[in-house]
Amino acid sequence: MDMRINFPGGVRVDAHFGPYVVRTDQPAPVGEGSAPPPFALFLASLGTCAGIYVLSFLQARGLPWQDVSILQRVHSNPQTGMVESVELRIHVPQGFPEKYLPALERAAEQCAVKKHFDRPPRVMARAAVMEGETA
């Protein structure tokens, strides 16, 4: 999937793909805080991806999903600021069948974003003069 990234002003950065636009910004005072910062979207992709797998598991088995939620907690190294671990806590309502809890965990672990954390892709940045292309 190709994405076109452009710079609409200030420190805002937008990603365009298919019919979608994902807008990002930085919090004040660096930016206007008009959209989430890119790193927050990166982390949100993990939680929402796990959520898709959990929801699919619940719906496929006719289990109640309306009161299920996931709390994503990020643990960072205070010295480097780098993320060291991400915890996904799947909260289910009282009376939820406990026998399904391990399966919910396994469902969340199937997330494609998580799998890319396990085997990260190589990212290469290259600068080039664009000929005939427009943003």
C-alpha cells in the first residue's frame, strides 16, 4: 500500500492512502494540537488491531462484546524514552465465561501490527528529485 505524505502547514503532517487522510500534528507549543501526534497513531494501531481480533473472536462465538474493552499501557525507559513494553489488558464484564479468557489473549496476539513488532521491517529513507509527480 502506497501512502502519500504531505505537509499542510505548521508542523502538521498528513498521510493519504486510498480514500483516506490521516492527519497528525504536535501538541502545543510546538504544534497546534489539532490532531494526534504520529507516534500516538502508531501505538493506537496496535491497540485497535488487537481490538479487531478480539471483537471478531467474540462475534464469531456469539459472546457479548458491547462491554468489552482493551486498556493499552505503554511502559517506556525513563532514560531513553524508548518503549520497552506494551501491555494490552482485555477487560470483560462480570459474568463473562472465564474459559474464554486465554482464547481472548491469543486472539489479541494474532494482530498483524503486533506480529510486525516481533519481526520489524527494515525502514529505508531515500531523498530524490521527483520528475513529473505531484504531491
